[in-house]
Amino acid sequence: MCSHIEVKFERLPHDPSVEASVQRWVERLEWTNTEIERAALSIERTAWRRMSVCLTLVLGGGRALTTAISHVDIYVAVADVFREARKQLLGRSRSIALPG
């Protein structure tokens, strides 16, 4: 599991508390038991109060999973993008685990 994630802030200042929140969400992804080689998160101000968060996970074998969420609250956007990624990872691992 990738315990480090590259976080980029675009059109807004770096915020250590947001980055700490991102790290906590990365740790929660470890529960999916999915091999993640690399992770990158981009947080961008898209409007006066709206934030867009894009998460890219590079899985074992070079496959990539990307999710994006937009919200006015940066913490809600971060949580939602990780929840969506986790949902996709769990759905993918369940479909692989089931016999054909």
C-alpha cells in the first residue's frame, strides 16, 4: 500500500490541515487490501468558493483509477473523493474475488 500521496494545491494556498486530512484518508484506503503503487491528489479552486478535488491511484499492474468531486467545502470534497475511490476499489476487488 502506498502510504504517501502527492498533494497539489492549485489556485489556493497550501493548507497543512487539509494535507493532514488527506493523509488520514490514505490510511483508510489500506483497509481495501488493494496494491496501490502511487497516489496523487489535486485540489483546485474552480470558482469563488468551489473546490474541485481529483484523486488518481495507480494500482498494481499499472492500472489507474481516477475520481473527481467538486464541492464548496474542501474537507467534504476530499472525503467524498476518497469515499468514491474506496467504493470503486471494493467493488473491483469483490468482482475479482467472486468465482466466474
